[in-house]
Amino acid sequence: MTIDTLAILARIRKFNRERGYLEKGYDAKKESAYPIEEALEGFSDSNEITFAPINSFARVTPKEFSRNIMRKLMTEKNPSKIESVDKHLDILIYSFGSLMKLGLSDHEILNCLEIVMEANETKVKESDAEGKSLKGDNFIPPEKKLELFLKD
């Protein structure tokens, strides 16, 4: 099976346009919540997750916060392979939709993806204890290249 990347992006754009999502614009809080919601799916047989309410607050990094959430879920079941595939593809679709709401064309999305991938490839091969790639001394953040590329 041959996959046409631009055709997939066109379908995602059509999906978002037909539902009025593009016209509503980008809402940073909602766009950030959608992938979190998808990532948490499949850890319970119901659509509800047992999670103790937060009674005290501590300042932590997003990395620490997300890992704390997942540690709390470890008492629940693990998602099946199919549930995992579905949730990760839904996250991609939501993410592409978010980029489209920011006004990026399909070609701009793919070029930005290339810029970010190039930056990721400058990370060291070692990972932290949780398996996430480390940035290291030679890491080149993508923000400057993205800014130059997207400059009006």
C-alpha cells in the first residue's frame, strides 16, 4: 500500500473544516488537552480512570507531571495494542488539526516536521530512566529554524 502524505493531510484538513474546527481557531488549552485525553484512553475497562484528587500543589515540570499521572494509572490495566495504535493515531490527527488551526498549509506542516525531526536527531542516543531521549550538549533546538521558516 502506498501512502500519499499530502492526501492524508488533505483529509485531516477536510475533516476539521467540515466540522467547523478550523473556523473556531486555535485554543491553546483545548488543543493541549486533546492529546492528553487520547493518551489516557485504554487504561481502564470503562471510560473512567481512578485518580486521587490533588489536595496539595507542587511546582513540577510537565515531564514530572505527566509521569506522575502515569504512575497513578499503573494500578489500572494496560491498553491493548489496538487501543494503543488508535490513540496514537488520534493524537497525530488532533496535532495536525491544531497546526492547521494555526494557519499552516500542508507543505508548511511537513517542512516544520522536517525541522523538528532534524533537531531531534541532534539529541544524544542515551535516554533517561523512563526511556526519553536526552538533549545533550550538541542538541540544536528547532525554534529558531521554525521562526525563520514561518516568518511572514
